[in-house]
Amino acid sequence: MRTHTNDTNKTRILATRVAVAGIAAAGLSAASLIGAGQASADGFPGGPYCNGPVQVMAASAVSEVVICPVQGPTGWAYSGEAKTTGDTVEIWGATQNSLGFHAVNNGYTYHVHRDRLLITAPDGSVVSSEPWTSYYER
């Protein structure tokens, strides 16, 4: 689980406000950009984010997910948050194939496909299948 200090949250909130001000100054609406899947450059304000540009940023009705480039054997990390509970999961070592990204934590696999988040249990049964309401891939 990730925790943030108040200074980090203040910095992220300030950065988000600056980004929104820049969007407004450019004559664009934040809602149109978010609907297109481009919230903030590094992830979701107050939610999962990358310490650099995201590779994938997606939201369903109940989850927010980012895939981040990281140093390591696979080069990817998964970060997700449940919108309802605020529970988070961060997994280094996510893999990528033609179907999308996949990350394993305690036997559960998080499959980030272009159309949905699919979570499977250790026995292979489907725990959750969540169609994306927004999806952005770099």
C-alpha cells in the first residue's frame, strides 16, 4: 500500500490546479479531456499515479488503474485503486503481451485489456470484469 505525506498531496493538488488552469487558458474543457482518457499527465489526481508519464491510464465504474514504466526485468508496474473503498494494490513486475498488461499479487491476476479490467482468482475464476469508462494508452 502507498501512503502520501501532506506535502506530497499538496504538491499533487497544486500541480492538478495548474494543469486545469492551463487547460482553461487554452480554451479546452477538463471534462472533454477526461472523457478522452487524459486526466493528468502522470495519473489520477488523488488516485494511482506514475512518477513519470503513464503508459496506460484507465477507469471503470469501480476502479482506477495506471501502468507505469519502471526499472526492472519486466519494465512495468501496475497500480490500482478501488473507487468505493480506497483500497490500493501496487505490483512491480507486470508483463505485457498482445492482449494487454498482466500483474500477479498473492495469486490474483489483474489483466488490463484495452476494453476492461479482468481480475482472476488463483483458481482461474473471474473475480471481477469491469469495462472501462475511459482508457488512454501512450
